[in-house]
Amino acid sequence: MKKALFPALIIILTTISCSKDDPAPGPSATVYMSLSANSTRNYEFTNNTPPTAPTQYTITSTNRDTLIGTRTYHVFTNSSTGGNQYYNQTGNDYYTFQSLPAAVGSQSVENLYLKDNAAVNTTWTQTYTVTVSGIPVTVTTVNKIIEKNLSRTVNAVTYNDVIHVKTDISATSIVGPVTGLTTDIHTYYAPRVGEIENTTVIDLDFMGIVNHTNTRTVLKTATIL
């Protein structure tokens, strides 16, 4: 069980972060995640370790909002899980809200996944302390704007003004840093559509937990109303 839970926790936290107190650049006029009701985004997920057939899922924007903490989140449905996903835009910051697995306490976390007006090389960080198989683990994610104003082709569609975000993850337990953890995580966001591509490579070798993760998610089609 421990071998499965810790890698799953790392994957869930790949985009979790919050802003540090850097001077804010000027506002962006471009919206990077439309919340329009009835809009759909169709994704393909591929697990490369071991290689498996791609799976498809759709997230659909509803006409409902919900208040979570101090933010109003727009509600989306996910065809794969049958559950809801929650998105919020506050100025130039883009958030999701999600629950961690029951095995690590089911705590809900707010995820600042994109700052669309941040300059290249801007970083933001968030730290969570959770319990994995009875062991307290502190997981830290650092997001960084790698590139902006890109043209990127995904599934034969060319998107402009794309933002490229790299996520690095580190972890510490009561026995010290998780030294056997390396990550290579990249996400691309396009105007109005949001995430168009994500690649996640994670290698973990810690206290008998050995795991290699290599996945790719791409946007197949989208209807943004």
C-alpha cells in the first residue's frame, strides 16, 4: 500500500503551488481558462510506464458556482471520474480546488497553477504536510514560468500565446529529505482553453518505495462557448 500511495500523492501535487510576495507585473488582457457554461475540453491520457492504450475523458463546464473558503469556484464535471472539478480565476491567478486521497487524510487543497502575467523565470511555491502510511511527509512544489508567447502544436492544432510552466517537487519526512526523488514536469496553457499538454516524469526511490512515472496528457478537441 505504501508503495502505491506515495507516488500517487506526488502526482496529485504536481501543479500545487501558491504565490510568493514578488512585485506583480501589469495585468494581462488574455484569459487562460474560460469558465463559460457548456464548454467542453476533451483530453487523452497516456501512461508510458508500462505502455498502455490511451484513455479519453472530457471536462464540461456547468452553469454552477460554489463558494470554497474565500473564493468562488466554477464547477466542471469529469467524464472519467464522474466527479466535479473546481476552477477559479482571481485577477491574473488561476486556481483549482481538489481533495487528496483518503489514505493521506482526504485534506482539500487549493492549487494556484498559473499566473498569466508573471514574467519568465518567476517562481511560486507551496508546502503541504500529509501523512503517508503513518509517516508525516512534507511535500514542496515550485512552479516556474519557463516560456511565454509560444506557438505550440498539439493534436494538429496550433495554439498561440502559450505559457510553459515547469514544476519541481521535493519532499521531507521525519527521517530527513527524500533524496531519491527526481521530477521533470511540464505543462502548457493556451488562451481560453487552459491546459493543452502535460508531461510528467517522476522517479522515486525512498525507504523501499521504488516507482517510475511517465505520463502525457494532451488536449484533443475543445468547444469554448
